[in-house]
Amino acid sequence: MVTKEENQSLTQVGPGTPGGELLRRYWHPVAAAAELTGEKPIKAVRLLGERLVVYRDTSGAYGLVAEQCSHRRASLAYGRVDDEGIRCPYHGWKYDAAGKCLETPAEPPGSTLKESIRQPAYPVERLGGLLFGYLGPRPAPALPRWDVLAWEHGERWVQRHSVIQCNWLQCMENSVDPSHLYWLHGVTAHLANAMDHYEERHDFTIFDHGIMKRRTSADGEGERVDQHPLLFPNILRHVLKSRDSGKLVHNLQIRVPLDDTHTQVFMVLFAPGQGARTPPDADTPFEFVTMRDAEGAYRLDLVLAQDVMAWETQGPVADRSTEHLGAADKGVHIFRKLVAEQIEIVRQGGVPLGVSADGGEGGIIELEVINQRIGLARPQTELVAQA
Ligand code: FES
Ligand SMILES: [Fe+2]
């Protein structure tokens, strides 16, 4: 049972809220790198209830600053970039990526006004085709180099999905909710038939980076194990087999809280392949995927749109005080408890799950993903070693 107060604490994302302070300990994608071009080097974005602009200056460096200008609050989204930073479109004040005010052109010569100005500015890093921002206390922790972002031995591409009209926690609870697979997605394809014959057991184990989910199923041919992690707090790591090519496609589904009632999914996909090579800082193809058709109806032929339908219809922020959880909701319960515990750790000044304070530079975090249903029985690290 979750009280209204606990529900608020779990779901609020703004600055100064308990949940918002937890989420500020992690890096979150704000855009695909390919969304910033020479013609359109500035993009207005939202993250954790804050309005920001991300930009690429003419020297190729990235910046992430508050959207509203410190002078009189016009939007920097309509500004201009040069090789030092971003200039406001209204009266031309210019800022660098650290938020330092470089010029106040309308002020008299010798004015020292700019020395006292600080535009809020945040660290931004590019990895695996995405631009990640960090809004928390400094120094920023290392940006985790998840395998799907950092592997080189194949092809990578990224997607940004249409904005989901609900709180981020609903999306994440879905990742520890195995009973929805049959009812929400089972109507499509082979999954329904397959699952009729299965007896399944689900285990959720807390590990260094989140919750390892393990599904053991039995049919006439014996026992099969699938295992993949939820990377705390807001990432699902998966592997699928492409229906078209038969290739394995690893993916990272990152559910970014834009504000209390909007969530943005970024997906990074990686197909290991002979010959192909994609460094983590390479230009990465980008596509926008919408979960609705031209009339605004859910595209229910897409598995992801089925999920989005379920999340959005729970309400902008699901009222967990009026739910009735059952035994099959064990994973949901474990996840909420973990979020509440990590909020408390941050409140007491500690370092929450998965945050690495030191650099960890150069490394890759490889995750053991097993999917016996599609013939992927070995830990992923062995496959990489062979590639
Ligand atoms: S509002 Fe930005 S320079 Fe005046
Ligand atoms: Fe789902």
C-alpha cells in the first residue's frame, strides 16, 4: 500500500523534491547527437522539470544551459552559436558552456555587469549517438559506458519516441511486471501460443546496477532461462532477434523524466556484425518513432505502443493509493521499495545505486543478457569476445 504522500515522493522529478534529487544523481539523454546540425545547432529540451537548451557551437563543442536568458528571460532556443558559445536573440548577451557571461553588447564600454552574471549551465557528454546531461551536484559522476553505447563491433542507431504523457515511474514499473507480457502483448504473434505451454517463475535480484530479472520457464523440452537487467533508475536493457534479418539486436531503452507528467524514450540499438565497426563517438543514424497514427490513435500493432497505451491510461501520475497489488506484482513492489530506499540514501547525503564517483574511464559495462527463447543462451560477454 502506497500513501498519497509516498506516491508523491516516488514520482516528483523537479528540483528540491525527494524523487527529483535522486534522479539528479544520474546522467540522462537530452537529445540524439544527430538532432543538432550546422543548420539547426540549438534544441530546446526539458529534463527533470527544467527547461534547457542543448547546443553545438561552431567549434563542435556542446553546451547545456537554462533556456531563459539571465538578462530578461527570452529563450536562447532562438539564439545563435559561434565558436565560444551561445548568444541570446533579444539583446545579444553571450554565454559559454560553463554559463559565464562573455558579452553584454548594449552596456557602456567598461561595464562590469557581465562579471556578476551566471547563466545556469550543466555538463553535457556525447556517447553512443546520444547527448547526456547531468543536473546534479558537482563533481558529476562518470557517465556509465553501457555496452550498447560503447561497443564497436557492429552497427548502432538511435531512436527518439514521441513523448509519453505520463510520469516516468509507470514506464519503469512495467519493466518489472512480467504478467503483462501475455495479456498486453500476447495477443500478437507466436508469444501467445508459446506461453500457453509454459510454467514460469520470475526472480528479481538487486545487483550493482539495478535489478536483474530472471525468467525460468518449463515446457515439454525442459527448462529455459531468460535474463536481462533493469538499470537503475530508468533504463531497460534487452536483446531481441530481428524478424527481418534474424540478427541479434541489443537495445537500451532509456525512459527520461521530462517533468512530472511527461516521459521521453530514447532507444539505442546495436547489432553485432562481421566487418561492421562503430566507435562510440561515431556519427550515429537517428530516427523519430511515433506511437500514434495520423488520427492520434495508438499504433497497437507496435509492442511499444501497447505499453504506452497501458502507461498513459493509468493517468498522468497513477494514483497508487487506490491500487490493489497481488502476488504477481512482486517486481513492482521490489522496484518501488528500491526507489524509496535510494531516495532516503540521497537525503542522508549518500551515493545511490549505480552511481560511480570515480572516472571508470575507458571501460565498458558489459551486462549478462540471456535469452534462450531466441537461442541466445550464453552470457553476452562470450559472444563479444568471439566477434
Ligand atoms: S533577454 Fe537575453 S539578452 Fe536580453
Ligand atoms: Fe511491455
